[in-house]
Amino acid sequence: DTGANGDILIKNMRTLKIDPRFISDVFISHGHFDHTGGLSHFLNENSEVAVHLPPSFRGVRSAKEVQYYDNPLKIYPGYYTTGELDGIEQSLIVETTNGLVIIAGCSHASMEKMLDTARSFGSVYGIIGGLHGFKQFDLFEGLRWICPTHCTQHITEIAKRFPNAYQEGGAGKVFEI
């Protein structure tokens, strides 16, 4: 996702010493502006990227390659998509040495479907991202790393319920998993 503001995205990338010209892929979780507002600005900096989208988000024309995913799929070795779930959102799944980590935008889609889909690719170690309105905490039993960010409304409850798995997140934080 690229955030709501392209100027802020590029400024933050430069602060973190990430050159947009060296990015090969952009993964968009869903079409809400706070996740896509920076995309055109990013593509002005680097249009030689593959953009991975849910089918409900259309209109990207200036990228080298545009891919739409409505089903779970291995994108590259170690990288998977849930495909668009519930007609609104996809999540990126990344293999780590500890297991799979789900990178969610807002979790507007069913968390149960998201977790089940990720588990079809292997053992899920953790999740990072927005957990909008999510309160089915039992679904996180067994996860060893939980980093709620963005639109998560119940961060305090998650931190208390999963003190050994909880990780505070935020813009600019870097994690080695």
C-alpha cells in the first residue's frame, strides 16, 4: 500500500534511504484512498514496477505490469496473495524463517478467511497491519507475532491478551522476523 499522500510516501522512503527506483513490485490491499493515494506519485518516480491489485480496484495504467488476483496464489517464491476476499481486500503473505507473516491493509475481509487462506500455504507465524473492527481474538491463538497498526481499534486489548506476541508498530518501524 502507498498511503494517502504521495509526497509523504516519497519523503518517508527517502528518510529510510529507500530509493523508489529500486522497488520492483507494489502490492495494494484494497482501493480505499488511504491505501492508494500515493500510488500515482510513486509511479511518477518509478513506472517500471509490477502492481498487484484486487479486482475491485481498477484504473492503474502507468505501471509496467498490472496483475489482478481474485484467488489465492503464489506470486513469487516466498510471496503469496490471499486473492481478493469478500470482494474488498487481499493480503500479502510472506515466508520468513519463523513461518508465514500476513501483511494486512485493514482486514475489512473476514479474518477467519484470511487466516485459513494463509494456512493453505503453510504455518502462520504472525500478522502485521490494520485490524479494523477486529474483536475475534480467539482467532489469534497460536500466533507468535502480532503487530496491529493503522486502523486497529482494539490495540490495548490485543496487547493485554497476547503480551508475548504483541509488537508495537508504526510508520518507519523496521522489523526483522
